Amino acid sequence: MELLAFVGLLAFMGVLLAGVLIRKKNIHIWLPDYLRRKIQGHPCVSDPTHVMFCFVDHYEPQWENRDNIEKERARVDRWCTDYPKNFSHIKDADGCLPKHSFFYPEEEYREEHLSKLSNLCSQGFGELEIHLHHHDDTAENLRKTLNDFAEVLHEKHGGLPLHPETKKMSYAFIHGNWTLDNSDPHGRFCGVKNELVVLKETGCYADFTLPSAPNPAQTKKVNAIYYATGNPEKSKNHDTGKDVEVGVPASGDLMIIQGPLGFNWKKRKLGFMPGIENGDIKRTTPPSFSRVDNWISKHIHVKGKPEWVFVKVHTHGTQENDMDTLLGEPTVKMYEYLSTKYNDGERHVMHFVSSREMYNIVKAAEAGEVGNPGDYRDYYLGRPKNCA
């Protein structure tokens, strides 16, 4: 009896501890939708499954060094030197190189850095997009900030495409500090409740911020591609939304393209609590074959088109501690694994895509297009000048 009581006490304590960790890591925010999707399962797919792989970067050369231009230059130069050297031998099913989407912070703009990155993009290694950190902002100021920076990226660096109808600069967006649409619970790091609408008005075609877990700005909705609708009376309007669906017209202010979110059972806390798998790549969470499998297993897709799977992972690429991982063997092996196991032509076909290309392929799926998704890289938004 004493043994049973002791075992029962340990089990009870384990449940309590798990509950504390779940709250501490804000897992309670997204766990219900994650479990719902797990129970629901994925639609049956006839081989092959096409995988769109997108690597987005919160690219911040001034990270912790705002007054050290030489350190900034060294960070950018290393990317421009090592990326072509280490990844040029890898190709996807369409003959494309690994593509890095550089989301560059408006508040850290330096012409020389963007010129170097633009040249790297012109070699087929990626595209430029917009990143922004702001606090206590207003809709009017945000609108001007985004319009001005989009013009700079387009006019000076050839870095953004033009909308086919409005002819305005179009861009993808990642919010600094994860707080899209004023989603921090304490109101920090944004200030604009109706940010989704401002983004749409200034030419944003999709947001790539999520997932943000374990940050409390994480949304309830996970592992999805959906439209969110702004509301000037409330924050975090992208907490829920309508899934992008084949044959269904766009419904909302802004498309949200999420990366994978779930659990990593090979990285446990206290021996029993799984780590959070959020697609973040850095020295302490390097890419691995099991992580790649985990990402693809989330089966993020346009509703009604399960044979096209979208995987978006992220990093902060200019932090010295992480560069050996991002520009060296761990990430090289990740891409080699993607271009072999997930590119056999029978079960899987691999497509390395930029954020713009991922959006275009999502729009092609929404429109009911069929065949090779690689044919739709420029489906709606054409290539920027530096990628011609």
C-alpha cells in the first residue's frame, strides 16, 4: 500500500510539474489547436508529395552592436562569402539553389549591407524582405515607415516585386519581438492594434512571423496558412482566421504563413517533458534529420491541396555564436538531406523557395492549379529586379 501511495504521489507531482511547465512555456495557448489537428489527422495523399522549403531570417547586423560598423561588416561579409561557397553544390528538383529570405530591419538600414545582400540574391541564393522592431507606434507613422523602406529596397537595391495591378512595391513581413498586431500581453513592442490593415495598405502580401512559441505572442491557431482580419478595437487579430482553401476566394486582410510548431520528444526537460519544436535553427538547436522529419510531418498545406506541403523555418542569422551552424556543416547536411530523402521523385519532390515564391505557390493552390508547384514560383508576384 505504501508503495502504491508513493507511486501515486509521484504521478500527482509529475502532473503538477507538467502543468507548471506548460504555463511557463505558454503551451496552453496553442495546445488545444495542436491536439485538434493531431486527432483530426491529415488527408490521404497520393504520391508524390511536393515539399516547399523556405528559410526565413530575422537578419539583424546590428544585434547587440549598434556602434560597431566593423562588426556589422564582418557579419554580412561572412554570409556573402560562405553561403555561395558552402551551398552551391545543392539543388532541388527544379535545379534551384537553397534560398535564404533576408528579412532586414528597417531601423538598422545601411546601404552597403543591403547592396552586398542584393548581390548575393542576384546569384540565386535568396531575396530581400522587411523586418521591423517598433514600440508605442501609431498607424500613421507605421504606414510611412513601411512605405519609405519598401521604396528604398525596391529603388536602391532592386529587392521587391511590384504588385501586378496596383504597381506598388510588395513585400513579406516579419515583426520584431514576435508581436505582430500588438500581440504582446503587456502591450510592448508594437502599439498598432490595426497593424494587419496597415500592412495590407502598404503592400504586404503575407506575414511570416509565426510561430513565436514559447513567446506569449504565439497564436491559438497553429500549423496553418490562413487569412486574418484586422480590427482597430482589439489586438492580436491573427489569433484565429480562415484557412486558405482551394477554390475559395481570399477572405481577410492579410495572409499568415506559419512554420511548424509542436514537440521535440528527443529533447526532453526533466526526462519526461518534451521540448518545443518551433523551427528555430541556431547553435543550441541545430538542424537534424529528425527535426526535418518533424517539420514535414506537420503537413502544413492549403486546404484541399494536401499533396503540396509548406515548411518554413527561421533563424537570427547574424549572431556569431550561430554562424558556424547556419553557414557550416549542420545546415549543409540539412539541405543535402532535403535534396535526397525528400527529393526521390516518387514519394517526395523538393522545392527550395523564397518567401515570395512560397506565397505564389500558395496562391496557385488556392486557385486550383495542378502539376508541378515549381512552375508557379512567379504565379502572382513577379521576380524583383535583383533576381531577374
